[in-house]
Amino acid sequence: MKNRKNVLKDVCMLVCGLVIGAASAYCFGLRCDSAKDVKNSLVEKDYAQVYGIDVSYWQGYVNWDGLQLPCDEEGRVNGSIPVPHQQRPAQFSFIRATKGDSYIDPNYQRNYSEAKRLRIPCGSYHFLTDSVSGKAQAEQFLTHARLESGDLPPVLDVEIDSSAEITAAKEWLDIVEKECGVKAMIYTTTHIYNTRIVKDSIMRTRDLWLALPIGKNFGKPEMPNCKFWQFSQEGHVWGVIDNSVDLDMFMGSKQELEKYIEEKGIK
């Protein structure tokens, strides 16, 4: 009799366990599906805008594994940490390699290697000066910059408002483009674009990465050859602890960025 009661007790416990387990699995499945829906929704919103950063020695140590851009519920990044906030990864990066004819950014090799390890599309840039020849600066860049297949085009940073700067820039472009086999991009300000670049038949044909004027709330650039827009120079992101960081937007979708790199990036 005791054995029979024990058997019935065991059967009842087994049935109850199966029922509870099935109910739990069902509810867990619903939670997982809801989580997937939220995640997929966020990914789709991320693709509405394509954001990245540009870094140099001035940003200090960058924790690339922890790099995340604070954004609002629509995936928009404005350089501050909104409340409530979410986060999204950087989808591209520009990294300073060299300056003038002798300076090598001390953080370049690590920043470049980390971006490549994490498969963040990256491009290397050179800060141009007007005190030495474009040839000497092109040689400096080509000697130290890592220009690998799948990278964004090489970038020339033009920030000095002088005719000597433009002369050096055209010499740099000629040498670097012949060596790389692709057209370089020009980073500049709206002021130098309007006063110098747009008036030069060679410079104005290059794709632009345009900087927002500091302290002014301008809208998106309207130049047809502007491919990237530096919309903040005082951004705050996770992964850059010591300093603010420049924030950039690609003027198109994620798919268009991939196509741009395929067509105009380093082969």
C-alpha cells in the first residue's frame, strides 16, 4: 500500500513538474521573442543614421572594446548622454597617422590595430601644414600610415587658410593618390572650403569630410561631394574616458557606406 501511494505521489509530482516547466518555457519564449523584437527594432533604427568617430593623440587612451556612442531611443547621437539613453557601436573611424614632415601620432598604431581587430571600417589621415612641401609630407604619410584593403580612402586634413597650404595640398594629393591608386578625401572647415577649396579646380573635385563650425549649431552640409560630416568636436562616448571626442556622420545608409568603401576605399 505504501509503495502504491509513493508511486502515485511520484507520478503527481512528475506531472506537476512537466506542467510548470512547459508554462515557464512558454513564458520564457515570449520574453525572448520580445527581447529579439526590441533588439531588431534598435538595429533597424541604427541603420537610419551611420555614426563614427575620429581620434588622435588628443583623445588619450581609447578603450575600443568598450567604445559605445550614447543615443536616444531613435538611435540618434548628438554628443551628450540623453536620458533615457541607449548606446550603439561606432560604424567607422578616422585615425590620425601623421602631421607635417616629421610627426607620427603616438597612438596611431594602437588605434588602427584595435579598429581593425574589431572590424570597424577605418581611414588614416594626415594633418597638413603650410611650412613644408607637400612632397615631404606625402612621403611622411606613406611611410607611416597603414593603408590596407577595405580601408576608407586616405584623408588630407586641410585647416590652414593660406595659398601655401593649397599648393602643398595639391602636391600631397598627386603623390599619395598615385601610390594608393584611389582618390583621397579632404577634411576641412566650411570657411576654408568656401574661401579656398571650392575655387580650386583640383581640390573641389575631391570628396569632403566637413567640420561643423565650433560653437555654432549648423544643419547638415549641402555640398554634393560631402560624404562625412563632423557634427561635434565635444562628444562624450563610452570608451574615451579622459577627453571629449569628435563625432561624425556618414551622409547615407549603412549599405551606402559599404558600397562607398568598396568603390572608393583602399583596394
